[in-house]
Amino acid sequence: MIPFFLKYSYIVLILLLLIITTTSCSDETDPVIPPTEHFEPEGWVIRDATTKPILVVWQGVIQTTWNSAITPDTLYAPLNALSDHYTIKFLDINKNIINPPTDVDHEFGWLITNTSMLEIIRDNPTDWAFHLKGLTNGTTSLELQVLHVGHVDVKTPKIPVIIREDTTAYGEPIGLRLSYEDDGTVLATATNLTSTGSLDVQKDSLTNHIEVEFYDDLNRYFQPEYPLHTLDYTVANPTIVQILPEAGEPWVIRVKGLATGSTTVTFKLMVSGVAEFVSFPINVNVQ
């Protein structure tokens, strides 16, 4: 018969082992699938579409100068519109630029102090990139994070963000307009659900230059950053008509009639290989 004090010791030992097991990170103790390593850079670099650094964090401190140049310590978000496309890079111990982790265990995260004032918009849910969108004028802060199987590997300090009106900014595309470049005559419009008008061309002929513009929910017309954004199109029956891009003008096309008849064309606004906007099919007639 086992003495009572030995039974009690065994129970205590088992309870301690259970506590140690349940408080460890289960995602990192899988004996079959080894965990990915923690990502621990020395710094962050937020860059605009031209790859210019607009904010740098080094060893947990927002920098005011970087590579002998003055660097902003604040981000700005346009009211009811999108900021430029911002891309995240990192710094190693030697201050060299390094790319974000690409494994499935790591992902981009963030924490906004006042979510009624600011939101983050992403063109591609897998990219380490984002836009800022202001919801109301004022100032809040933003913390960027690297998430590793659900928990934070590394984060920035709280970055001040000022929300203000910017008449040159625009929101997410909800529709497009096609018009002649030379005189502005509107030929067709489309949202993702409907379209009006048509593109008309004679057989064996080319139209004049047709300009493609997008618009947001406040009816602001724009042509997004190129080559970050590109225009794609699909003709339902390519034996009837051909869409030709215009060299040096990424938002201008011409339509060539190949055979008499009617078909449709669908336009896509592409960002890093992902469609940000897809139009409803637009009628095309060849006479």
C-alpha cells in the first residue's frame, strides 16, 4: 500500500506537469510540423510607391533622420479617401533592407488607437502593404505588427497619424468611365453590377484614343498609380473586336473592329496580380 504522503506528491507532480504543458505555446511544440522561427528585425521602413522611406523605426524608436536625410515621424491619412500605397520593409542589424517573412505562419497586423477615426485598406490581403483612410478629422495613432501564429513577434511604437482633408486624394474604385481623349465625349460607364453606353467601331478600323478613368463613392474621378496599378481587359468574343493598349499611356486604349457583330468587354483594375475592381461587361459593336 502506497503511503498517503507519496500519493499526494504524485498528484502534485502530475498537476505541475499539466500546468507547464498547457501554458506553453502549443503552436510551437508540434513534433510533426516544426515551428517557423520568430521574425526579429532591428527596424521597420515604410515606403511610398516610389520606394521613398516615409517613416523609419530603428530598435523601437521612430527616427527623424535616416541616411543623412530628414524623415517624417508622423503619417497622414486623407479624410474619406485613400493615402498612397505604403509598403513595409524591415532592417537587419547592419541597417540593410530585408523583406517581410513569406511563410504562412507570419502575417501583417496592426492596432489602431481610435478605430472611429482611421482604418487600414489593403489591395491584397497577403501583401505587406496598405493604404490609410481617414474617417474623421483629427489625430490618432497606429501600431504595426508582425504576427506569428496569432501572437505578436515584433511591433512598432505607436505612430502618430493625422487625418485631414486632401482634395487630390480619392477612395476605393466603384466604377469606371470610358471617353474620347481628345474631346471628352463619354462612351460608356460601368460599375461592377451594371453598364451603360457602348464602344462602336467600323470593321477593319481603329477608334480614336479612349481614356479609362475610375471613380469612387464620392464621384471623384482618378487614374491610380502606375505601374503599381495596371489595366486588364477581356473580350467575350475576340474574333469580333480587339482592344489595343496605347504605348506610354497606361490608361488609354483603342478598339479595332475585326468582324461585323457585337460582343462585350470586361475591364479590371489590377494591383499586384489581384483585381481591385472588375467592371460589368460593356457592349462593343462592330459595323
